[in-house]
Amino acid sequence: MIYLDNSTSTRMDEQVLEAMKPYFFDTYAVATSEFGYSMGIDAKEALEKSRGSIASKIAANWEEVIFTSGSTESSNTALKGVAWALKEKKGKHIIVSTIEDFPVLNTAKALERQGFSVTFLDVNAEGFVNLEGLRNAITKETVLVSIQHGNQEIGTVQDLKAISEICEEKDVLLHTDATHSFTRLPLSVKELPVDLITMSAHTIHGPRGVGALYIRKDTPITKFMDGGFQEFNLRAGVEDIPSAVGFAKAVELVTEEENIRLKAMRDRVIDKALSDIPDVTLNGSREERLPQNANLTFHYVEGESVTLHMDMRGFAVSTGSACFSRSLEASHVIRGIGGDHERAHGSVRFTLGRYNRMEDVDAAIEAMSEIVARLREISPLARK
């Protein structure tokens, strides 16, 4: 199987697993120094060292990062925590874009059901938030803006600097979901006035089920999950030491050379698809794009048919077709950039990872060309 769905999840790097093993079998105590025995102290040191490694990647202080169970919990903690903390002091209005990933989008909708007012910002045809629209949407009751860094489907990278400057000017907190951009693109909290950042290990060849949330010092936030006093009393529950160690190791292993290689493969997918296959549309920005993401609509075919035929040939890709969605709705991202259902149904996402090679890309596009041609021969859409 040639796996080209690395934005859904990645194969764990063997070096990550090796780093985690001692914390399953040797240093398996709860991370605490309170009880005074050496194994607990060692576990605590491993946890804080891992926290520091992840924090340093975004130029943050170690105590500004908490571990979570993944990007979903991180975004829930950010949005609900800030909204609940400020609803009496400032207001009950938040702003998100229409193409956010579900952890942000559905959390915003949940807050809306709780009585909060939510502005869903439209984006343009390439997926960029309208900066003037953002500025105009902020009111004196706005407590939080949440705009993703890089889009999970179409790969468009927002102008986070401009967005953060608007929020700083308006004295509004800013959260960004960096699940797909963390380690793949530069991100420094010393250069950008971002207050909260969602991060995850599962997209960078780390373990699943662990993520992190950066919370700038003095950011008002209410504890999301009750229980113990772990993670600076912001996230209850026994810490997952092996996963935290694995997350830190995964961050360490990502190099600029790897990101350059991913970008080259991404560009090959886009260039060959657009040149070799008729009636193809690139979804998202060509220039401001995640290095690992290529999303294309192959018109006059169904994305689900394409992915199934690709699977039979040994390739794993994903689609925005409603038939592959449990909600039975076509991609909200493709529709958010102005695409109709036909464009969404025919969209296919290729996302590259560490274990892909250029020959994988060439083979995938060759197979795609044959599959699309065959499906169009029998498609009633193509005969219109």
C-alpha cells in the first residue's frame, strides 16, 4: 500500500516508538515528585523535558504548554475555556472561519447552543479569510477569534501575522489550529501575538491520542475537564508519559530538508495532475499552501469511486465526497470556497509523509489518470 493520506494520520516513526518504550516497562510511575520515590521523579522529569521540547519549537516557555489527548481536546479546551472564562467579564461572542476543522467548527456550534453568539467568517475562492471582514466582525463583546493556520483539506495557509495583528489591535484573544502546520511551517509566539495554539502528534509520525495546547501566560481560561490537578490544574487525569515522550521525539525528528522534500512531491502531484489529466481543478492556494497537501477536483467523476479504484491498485487517498462522510454531507471546505456539490464530490486529497518517495507520486498520478479516464467513459455526467 502506498499511503497518501498522511493528514488523517501518519505511520509512527520507529525512533519514536523506541523513545516511548522505557516509559511503558521501566519508568511507569505516575509523573509526580510529591511522593518522593525515584521512579515518579524520573517520570516527572521526562514529562517536563518533553513539554519543554515542544514549547521550544514555537518559542514558548515550557509552562505555557499543556498535554491533551489530541487536537480535538486542545481546540475544545481553547474555545470553551476562554468562552466560559470571559462570558461574564466581557461578552459571549466568538468568531471562526467557515472552513475550520470539526473540532473548532463543532465546538463553536456547541457554544452557540449554550447561548453564545458565533460569527462564521466566509473565505474567498482560495480559502483565505477576508481580513477587513474579520476586523468588522469584532465587537466589544468578542472574546475569542479562532482561525486555523493551515487547512486540513485544501491546504491553504492563512496570513496569521495579519490576523494576529488585527486581534491584538482589537484586544481580542486569538486561537489557531496548527494541527497540520506545526513543524511543517515556521510558527513562533515571539513573532506572532497568538494566544492559544492547537498541536497534535498524529500528523508528524508521532503517537495517536496525544496533543498539546499552547496557552500564553495570563490568558484567562476555565478548566475544561474536572478531576485532579494535573497540567497546571488545567487538564485533569493521569498524564500519558509514553505519548508525551513520543510527541517530543516526533517533533525533534522533523527537519527542514524533509519539508522541502514534501513540498517537491506536492508540486509534482499538482503539476502532473493538471498537465496529464483533462478537466482538473486545484482546490486551495497554489502559493500559500501546506508543503504536504495537494487537493484536486477531477470533474465528471465521483471521488468515492476514484478512492475505491485507487485502493484496489494499492493507493490510499481521501475524498470530500458525501458518500465518505458519516454526515452524508459533501465537504464543507470545498463548499466554503464556493464549490458546488459536483466539485466537492469529485475532490481527492493527496497528503504526503516521511515514508513517501517521488516514484510513489508518479505511480499514483499514472493510476489516477487511467482511473479517471475509465470512470468518465461510464459516467453520465461526462456525457453532458
